[in-house]
Amino acid sequence: MEKVMRFHNDISASSVDILTDLVTRYEYFSLDIFDTLITRLCDVPEDIFKFIEVKRQSCLQGYTFADRRVRAETLAREHALQRGEVEITLDAIYRELANDLPLPEETMERLKRTETDLELEFSAATAQGAVLINLLQEKQRRFILTSDMYLPRPVIEALLGKCGITGHEILLLSNEHGKTKRGGALYDDVISHFDCAPGNILHIGDNRHSDFSRARFSGLSAHHLPAAREAFRKQAAGEKIALFRGKSAFKNIFIANFINHHPEFASFRYSPSGDNREYWQAFGKVVVAPLMLSLVFWLKDRAAELEIGKIGFLARDGLFAKRCFDLVFPKADIQTDYLAASRRLLTVPNSVLSPTEIGNYYRGLIHPGATCAATLSRIPGAEALVPRMKGLGLDPDKVLTQEDLPLFYRILGENSGVMTHALRHEAEIVREYLQTRVPVSERYAVFDLGWRGSLQKAIDTILGRGNRDIVGFYFGTNDQALSTMRYKPNSHHSYSMHNGMPEYECCSCQEHTDVIEFIFSADHGSVTGLTRGHDGFEWVISAPSHAEREAQAVAAIFQKAALEAISEVLQTVPVATLQSLHQRVAIQNDFFDFLHNPGRYDARCFSPVRIFSSIGDSVGVKLIGDYPLWRLHRAERRSLWKAAFRAGMSRKTRLFYRCSRGVRRVILWFRDSTRRLRGR
């Protein structure tokens, strides 16, 4: 039976039908504003105060702001009640805050302006609100807006204008009238405005007490329209899915944006036989999008700091990052380029790799069951070695066995010069290509994931060390990359591990390289060569296998979704504001927390994904192993994403796994103890 997981959300096609029916039945409407017509792109409204704390650190002189701001609002309400008032204003809140923050008056005014500016920048129309306003305008219904809010009228009118909410007759604000919806008195002004029987007026809002119970107590008809965020929280799958876990305010912006733009996301169905497109879209919009936006901000800041004039995003892993960079900074002073690059293209023809690295590259081209001649045809320049193979007793038409491989590798190593000579024409074309793309007069940066570090070294070597000022920008480096770049020092900077010095997630980058490579997958095959054409150089791209095309299709879904999410957020919040709130370590923490602690359905959606190691790898390796119950421990060791392997287990399998692990420890302890006793 197909296992199903559902997210229930009140905003669906049936909800639109309900709103349509309500608009048809009633003539007069009173509408709540916040979380009904307008939402903030944050987890809770108090996140705005955290943004102020980040944005105005210099003004605060080391004082915390968010908690003090919440406390000031509470005190303002308590003092208002003591004076017999039922509502407060923003000025009253900041008067209380001034008693707690010993800052100059002009600084307090600046903080208050920052709050109203961020309220405006982070507010967006809700999907349900847009539908409701359109229905009211189409049916030519009369409606007013009613809100319990401390923000002044000019700010709220600006919010309504930004979100395209027009056509209302009046705006009733509790801080102006001295009455509230939660007390019920503000509904008297609603009734007075329409001058009709209270039951003919329908009030719609998200708060069950203020907008539903109190409205009905005052005689109005009422409809409770839960905020999409609250409905989503109540029905989310908890431990089964980890996409929507986020501690950083930056990720919560994208979670709120996803919920707001996708109220139709009524259910996610995990299907072992399906493509789970809804999951991949959500993965792109709430996990990949904040990570990529953070990476783009880091690239922009680091490039400006180092006076980089142009960034070359290396094929294939740099394509997605380039698309994100161009989307966020379409008119930046820093130019971008998509540079043809691969180990086959840059390192093999130019003898850049060490003998060990070349051997590892060749091993990746040897497939089980292939003949000697077929294997040589995959190795650049090795066709010239066929006579040599014959002379040493290796039949070209014979299938390579395990016994033949040592001799095969020895012949390759002894005749590397022959292979390099055969590729001298390719090396010359690559040199000409790089000379046309890498400028001489300004600093140039290359971006890559950075697991090996060999491509930056190859470009620098091909162009002649010292002839170009080339800097490497990497998502993350590891021990192999660092040893490569230290051998002939290359200037490099890493997003998640800086210049080889351990940062917050140094170990995570090395542990989850395969998952990160999948996230950065390109939609084309590896670059195997270059040819001269009429309009410049043309790329020779290998045709991906059917299995690789399937993996690329999945990556294309969440990459497109991530680009859409970034675009949606940028339409609401200015780039400059997001940059000022950017906290790289917090965003990395959220991303690697997902990789360390995926949910059960995360693991099951990722289980069909395959990782491809090199050119010619047509089968790949499953990211999460799928093995019989009695081979769980071996499967875990071989799994490329061990945390997901454990998360994907059923309860019975997990119980068996834990028990067998305990038994295994006892057996190993007994074996070691026996050996020690025998040694005595």
C-alpha cells in the first residue's frame, strides 16, 4: 500500500469556493488586516525586532534589543490599562523602551524608523487576502478594514498600498479610536459606519477570539479564516520531514514566503513509485534558496573586498551558482562567466595532476566487464597504447579481469608521455580558450565546489604561473583540496571553511560532499573537449546516461524552485536589507542541521537519487543504500548520506538496528578480551 503523508491547509480550492459563497451572500464586509490580508515574511512578528538588532548593531552600543522591545510593549499595555486605556501606540512603546535603553533620543527615533521601515519591507499580501479582495471588487461589495494595531495610520496605509489592497471605504484602527476588537467596542463603529442590521455585516479575520467570538457577540456575522502559517504549523509532519525546521531568521523568511505563495500546498504525498515533485519544490524553496542567497552575498562581499573584476563559474558545478548570482545582482559591477572546465579538459592534456590523482581518474573510467580496447577508448590519448598492450600479452578484445588490472595500470603509468603527446593539440586549444576568457589587467576569480582544488591549479598552470591574478572561491574545501593548493600556493577562500582554517562547519563539508554535489548538479553532461568554431570556441559535451538524466531532472526541479523563491523574496524585501541581515554561520547551521538530522520522508524522497563520480560513469551510486535487513551495518558504512540512511528506517528496522548494534559491540568486546587474554 502506498504510504501517504499530508499537510492540511485551510487555504485550498474548497476554501476559495467558501469565500465566493460568502461574498455572494453578504453585502457588507469588515476585514481584519494582519495575517488575513497581509503577512510578514518571518516566523513570528517578533522576528522583526531581531532584524533591528542585527541591522542597527552600531547604534545599540552592545545592548540587546529584541527582548527589551517585547518587554517594553508589555509594560506599555500594563500602564495603559492602569490609566483606563485599552490600546497603545508605537510612541508609547518606545517611551517605555527609552527607560530600559540608555541611548540618545535621536538613536531611539532611528530605531523606531527602522522598525516601521522593516514592517513595510517584510510585509506581503496573503494569497487568501488577494482572492478575497478580488472577489469583493468583482461583486462590488462594500467593505472596510478593521485592525487592533499599534502602528500609526501612515505606516498601515503604506503597507496596504504596497500590497495592492484598495477599494475599502474606511480604515478603523484601535490606537486611534481607543477601542479594540478583542474588547468588542470597535465593532460598534463598524455597525455605525454601515448603518444596517449587525447580522448583515460579515467580519472575516484570523483570530478566533477577536475576529470570530467577539464579532458574533457584538451581533455581526463572522467567518474565521485561519492564517496559513498557523494552519501549516498545526498539521506539519514533525519528525517525518525536516524541511521546515529553521532556527535562523533568514531561513524563516523563506519558510514564510513558501507558505504564503503556496496555500494550495494542501498535501504532500510520498510515493515510492512517483517523482515526489511537490517535495522537491519545497526542498528548493525552503532549504536550497536561503543557502544559495547566502552564498551569493558571500561571493559579492568577498569579491568587492578583494577587488575582483570578474568571476568565472566553472562547469559543471558552478552553473546553478551563476544563475543565482545573476538573478540577485543582474547589474553588478562584477561580471560573471560560465567557464568550460573539467578534469578531463584541463588537467589530463596538460599533465597537471599528480600520478596518484591521474591513477584515480583512470580508475573511474574503467567499467566492470569492459574490454581492453573499450577501456582505452575512454582514456584520453590512450588509443596509441594498443600495440604496446598487445606486445605485453593483453588482448585488446579481451575483457579486463582483476588479474589484468595491475599490468594495465603499469603500462599506463610507464607511457604517460605518449598519451600527453597525443593530447598536445587539445592542450593548445585549451590554452587559447583560457587566454581569451581570463583577463590580464584585473583580478579574476573562479568558483567551484572545491573538493579537489585541481581546476584552479590547472588554469593557473596552463596560463603560466604569475601571468594572471587568479583567486579561488569555493563552497567548501577539504584535506585533498588543501594539499593540492598548498603544493603550489593558490589564493583561495571558502564559504564554509576559510583558507584551510577550521570554521563552524568544516567537518560537515567533508562529510556531506555528495549531497552538496547533487544540489549543485548542472543540466548538461561533462565538458570533454573544445573545438574552434566560426564564432569562437564550441564545447564538446558528453551525453549523460539515462540514470544521470533522471538525477539531473530532479535537480532541475528544486533548482528552478529555489530561483523562484529568491525572486519572490526579492520582490518583497530589498536586496540591501537582506544583505544587512545576512548571517552566514546561522544559515550554514540550518543547512547542515538538515543534513545531520533529516526526517523519515526526507530520506525516502532522496533514496532513489544517484551520484555520478566521473566522465563515463553511466550507473552511479545510490546516495542512500538499500540493502537487506541482515546487512544494515555494512549498508550504513557504504551509504553516502549516513544520517538519511538511519532516518529512513521504519520503527521495526530501527529497533533491530539498535539491538544488533548492541550485540555487535558485545561480540567485538568479547573478541578483543579473548585476544588480550591469549596475549598474556
